[in-house]
Amino acid sequence: MYLMKNQLLFAAIIALTCSAIQSNAQCTQASNGKFINLDGTPCTNTVVSAVPFLRIVADARSGAMGDAGIAISADPNAMHFNASKLAFAEEKMGMSATYTPWLRSLGLNDVYLAYLTGYRKLDDNQALGMGLRFFSLGSIQFTDANGQALQTGRPNELEFSMAYSRKFTEKFSGALTTKFIYSNLAAGQVVGGDIIEAGVAFAGDLSMTYQTPIETKKGDNQLTLGLALTNIGSKITYSASTDRDFLPANFGLGGAYTMNLDQYNTITFTADINKLMVPTPCQGPDCDLDGDGKADYRSYSPIRGIFSSWGDAPEGFSEELKEFTYSVGMEYWYVKQFAIRAGYFSEHVQKGARKYLTAGLGLKYNVFGLNFSYLIPTTNNRNPLDNTLRFSLLFNFADLAAEN
């Protein structure tokens, strides 16, 4: 049973990663121009890409706030959301290690995401950041076309990133991040006559942060706005074929408002909106105008794919709006040592239908910080993090130096 679960997991990941599958194959166009299933329900048209592990939120702090993290206070996990925040970090140096079990509700114990991040401030205006993301897909028993067992493999993917963040004014900062992406799903296997290879790609992020104090009778509150364009880079392939798949380029915009209630109590409200800048799968008879047997958007360059993603939805502007996801969350701190967090994530039913509540706790003692999060689905759709406790460990080197 364990082996079967891993094989099903592997098959699903291969399907999602190696081709932009159109789940709307049975859809038809109604007289009003909208695409519907055979039973009359709206047609699902999910935007998919290669290496989706790049978009998994590993940080347990943000994971407890509905996956919102673009504009919350800076810590090492800004490397995933918005590296420009690092220039506003209060400590000179920090590290974070996160472990996220994946599909634990299916009984899988060797599928997980590990994420290690850190930063170092060069001075009051500059910071360098580093991130290493590793996604293990467990142990897979490969078989031939007749179902005979071949060798056992351990597919995995990783991302290594480095960022430079700088303040341009006291309230505004920007950052550039470079990334190396490696995806080894079935290297050495033969599928459809093609030898599968490990996929390699390069990408970058561009991010900006605006942070300003807001004066009140009880003291200064703080407003933070963040913009992040992430995973913009080359396409990726797993064989000698000329067909290449898009990376999960993403547009993210976030805001956070922090209120200092008194010297002991602080509360932050935050919200993010995100949209994949990947072409929407085509519907209708005009998908293959050049007659090469594949949808025309599949041959777009990465930059053309990014720009076309803002206006290519088959049902027009109304469908484009459905491709945004929304995250809202709150964080309460008591004497900056104990935190309570909650949040909500929403995705349109035609674009994936992920909807869930989140909750979590945070503890900070001297040089250590520990965050926990838990996800609660609000629909019947299964989530890879169902019934899973995520945790992150943070280490503040500046506090350690102060103690010494």
C-alpha cells in the first residue's frame, strides 16, 4: 500500500510538471461564450507550470496567516516572499530552518520540503540573503511498460537562491534575487521513447518594499507595502525534446498594518494577492493555429508568456480576475515573546478551489524563535498539508553576540 501511494504521487507530479495538462478536455462552449462541462457546470481551467514546489510556502509563520508574507516584518524567510524586506531587518544576522511534511494524511513519511534561509546586513542600508529549498518525493519503484519492476529511485528538486537588498530611502527598498533550479524526477528512465533527464533552469526575483510610520495617540504604528515579481527565468525541459515548460512566474502584492497597542501588546493585520504569470491553458478550436499538434502558447518565450498571461483567459477579463488568489492574516505578539496567528486562503473554484483556514503559535526566547502552523480545509478538496503540523526554527545571531 505504501509503495502504491508513492507511485500515485509520482504519477501526479510527472503529469503536473512535464506538461500543461488541459483539464478541460471535455468542455464545450455555450452560446454565451463561456466554457462548461458536459453537466453544465463551469469548466475548470487551472493554470499549471513546471516545478510548482517553488511556490510552496514553507515558513510556518506565514503558513499560520493564510500564506501571507509579502509585507510582514522581515525575517530570513523574506527570501521566499520579498527579499527587499531584508534591508529593513532589525537584527544584523539571522537564519531559519523549516521542515514541512507533505501528504502526511496519505501515510507517506518520506515526502517533505526542507527550507534553509539566512541573511546578513552589510550596513544600515544593505543586506545579503541566501536560501536553499529541497523537496523530496520519497522512494519510487520504477516499472517498465509491462509493469515489471526496475530500479528504485528517489526523485527530488532543489532551489538555491541569493539576494541583494538595499534601501534607497529611509522608507523604500528594493532587491534582486538570482536562482538556480534543479528538478530530478526520473532521470535515466525512458518515457515514450524519450530518455528523461534532470531539468535545470535559472530565474530571478525583483521585489520592492515601502515602509512608513503612522503616528497615533498611543505611539507610532507602521504601514508596509510590498511588491514581488518572482521566478522570472528560462523554461525547463526533462528530455531532448524542444518542448519546454514555464516556471511558476508570480506577481505578488501585499500590505500589512502593525498597531502598537501598548508597551506589551502588538497586533498586525496583513493581506496578499497573487497571480501566476503563466499562460492560461487554451480552450476552443483556435488553440493550434500553426498546426504543429500542440497549443500555440506552449511555444511562447518566457517573457511573452508573462505578458500574455494578463489577457489570455478564454472567457476574458472575468476569468482573469479568477486567477488571483487571496491571503489574509493576523498576528498578535505579547512582549515580543509569544505570538498567536490566524489566517485564510482563497482560490477560485475554476482555478484550483483551494480554500482553507490556518492557525499557529510563535515563541521567542533569547536567540531562538519557534513557529508552528496548522491548516484546516474549508472544502471537500484534499490539501497536501491536511492534518499536518509545520514548524520553523529561527536563530538570531545578533542577540547571541549581545549576550556574549
